Amino acid sequence: MAIRKVAVLGHPVLRKVADPIPEKQITSEPIQSLIQDMVETMFEYDGRGLAAPQIHVSLQLVVMLWDFDEGVDPYLKVLINPEIEPLTQETSTVGEGCLSLPGLRGDVTRSNWIKVRALNEKGERIGFEAKSFAATVIQHECDHLVGKLYIDRMTDLTRLAFSKEYGRYLSEGTELGGGTPEA
Ligand code: NI
């Protein structure tokens, strides 16, 4: 296991469309090591989620800490080749942070109820629904797999700020106050 360096804004890998992982390769040693490295890197950088392109690997793989269910201990969720389908027209606006844009935060409006289909770390098909903050994090991560960053989704760049200033001047009245941890 190893902590990998995180690619930041400007690195071309963050703008590439990532390749899907062939189902049969998921349980192979290189992919399993990659998953372990991503988890270790996410924790090292205090992230909530991490997509493979953020560690310079252009594959459709996301790891995230799932701590959205009340009364359930946080656990790791691995999403491989994920697909998202919005289940509502309703949206949430959240101050998002990203490990690839360290120290910044910006408001993004996204669907607040989605259906997710993916493969997990064992290569099993999984499907689940995510709402609110969980839906935001998943959409943020899946954007990394198609070369998009949250700033591309912003409609008002006056809502982009350094985290401290965001918390001080922009968080009032927004959903989730200070915004999300970086992901
Ligand atoms: Ni991110």
C-alpha cells in the first residue's frame, strides 16, 4: 500500500475521460492494490471521496467514505464503472470542495436524489439510491471520471472562495453551512 500524490487543477489527467475497468480485472492484484492506495490516499488527505484520475490513473474507479446512514457505522464504498440516473428534478446547492482544488470551495447545484449502478471491489453488481449530501458526493466523484471538475458546474463564480473565507462570508443560508469535506 502506498499514499499517492494527488493531481491538482491543470494536470491533464483530470480532464480525460477515464476508461472502464474490464469486469474480469477487478479482482486482479493491480486493481486491488490501486483500490488500497486510493483508500490510503483519501484518508491521508482527509478526503471524503477520491476518484482514480485524481491519483493520475485514468480508470473509472471511485472510493468514498459512506457515513450518510444514521445509526450505521461509516464504511467504505467502492464504485467501479458507475452510472448515475437522476430520480427527481429537485436539486441541492452545496459548497463543494475537491482534493484537486485544495483549499477552495464553491457552490454547485445538483440533483438531490439519484440511482447509482456500479460494480464493487469484488466485481459484484450493486445498485442503490442516494439522496441529498450523498447524492452530491457521488455526482462530484463521477464527474472526475468524465474529466469534469466542480468549478465547471458552477453558475456563479462569486460563490467560489477559499475555505476559510467561504465559511466566514458565504456559508450563511447555504445547505450544509461550511460545505462538504474535500472529495
Ligand atoms: Ni474532487
